[in-house]
Amino acid sequence: MSIHPVMQRLAEKLNRTDLPPFAAGDTIRVQVRIKEGDKERLQAFEGVVIAKKNGPQGSFTVRKMSFGQGVERIFPFNSKVIDKIEKVRSSKVRRARLFYLRGLRGKAARLKEVDTR
């Protein structure tokens, strides 16, 4: 079953092409637009990608530790609040969803870093 050519072109227009390729286990810095009153500023949310859901309504989940408390945020790929994404480091993981990191603390929650030069 193939997609109608018109729908294909529409889907390509809607999807963002400015985002770098990343996968589960990568540490990324998401620049988020925050509106305060009539002003707008950028705030960085840096953490490990623990899940990625592809497709037309795709999203990804980023987890970081903030003052000893785990914070997760789900970002839709086509969200207008995402200004840009920077890939900070890559890690070697053996699964697509890293929900097991929620139960780990300190050194146990480290991931093996991969050199991406």
C-alpha cells in the first residue's frame, strides 16, 4: 500500500528538516522557546534521549537530573517551541527505549560513550 503522491508531498513539507539525526542514548541540548509576558527567550534542556517515536506525529523523550530529581520532557518533532537541537555526545546502548534509567541512580545510570569524530 503506497501513499498518494499529494499526501507524500504534504507530509514532507510539514516535517522539519533542520533537526540533526539522533537516537536513544544520545545526550542532546534542546533550545526551547519560552514566552514570558510579551517577551520570548531560549532555555536549554539538556539530557539523555530515552525514547524516540517516529512517524508523522513523532516525538522524543529527554531525561535529565535536576537537583537530584529526575525530570523528563516529551517533545513533538514538529513543535514550534523547539528552536534547535544540538547533539552533545553519543552513547552505546543495546535497546531502543531506555526506561530502565528511571530506576538507576548515580554511577549506575552512566552510559558508555562512543567517539563520534
